[in-house]
Amino acid sequence: MMLFGHTTEIAIHATMYLASQPPGRLSPIHQIARRAGLKKPLLAKVIARLTRARLVRTYRGPGGGVELARPSDQMCLWTVVHAMEGNKRSERCALGFQRCSEEKPCPLHARWSSIQEQIRELLEETTIASIAAPRREGLVDLILPLERNDSL
């Protein structure tokens, strides 16, 4: 089981990329797509969702591009994940059952719910700035594996 959907991973990497840029620098979508090894239309859809969630701002025309809507040290990873996955993330069953709830739990429900809460707390405590720092220092590469193809 993967922790995040592919489009959410793209959103995380895009925000990391934007956080690693100097303040005030706009990054064209084609530049981010090329650097991440992604197709521009897929990244454009992800950026549109991040824009609707007010996590990034986009500017059209010559010299246009994308920037974070607020400083990366004031944006937690949970906001990016939630913008991309909404509540469906917390509704997933660890074993893949369609009907798994407090009323009709799967064998892992109680333990999985606890783990999901710990993951959410970790994501809420982790800023985009903190995960972008290793990228700025050249310790983490932006390129994503392309074999997955989740739909938006």
C-alpha cells in the first residue's frame, strides 16, 4: 500500500521545489515539469488544485509562473496532502475493504486508525520548509518514479 497517491506526491514535490527557490522567483510549470520528469499537463492539473486550495499563486504571461502563496515555514505538509486527497485519505481501509468503519471494522481498523492519526500529526508538524531544506542543500532529488499513473 502506498502512503500517498501519485498526484499527491507530485504536489508535495512541486511545493518542495517552489520552497527551494529564492523568495520572489516565479517558476514556470514547464520548468518544474522538466526538472521532476513529469508531463506538463499532469503537473498543470496538480498546480490548479493547489491554486484552488490557495497554497500556490500562478501568474500568466511573459515572466509568469508559480510561487507558494505563503512562506514555506508557515505551510505544513498536511495542508498539501489534504488539498489533494481531501477526506478520502482517512476513509481508506488498510485491507482494502469497501465497508470498513467504526460500526463494521476490519481486523486492522482500530490499529490502522491510530496509525493514521499519528501520520496526520506528523504531517501537521512538518513544514514544507523543513522538507525542502535537504533539496536546497542537494541531498534530495526532485525526480519522481514515473511507473505509477493515478488519475486526478
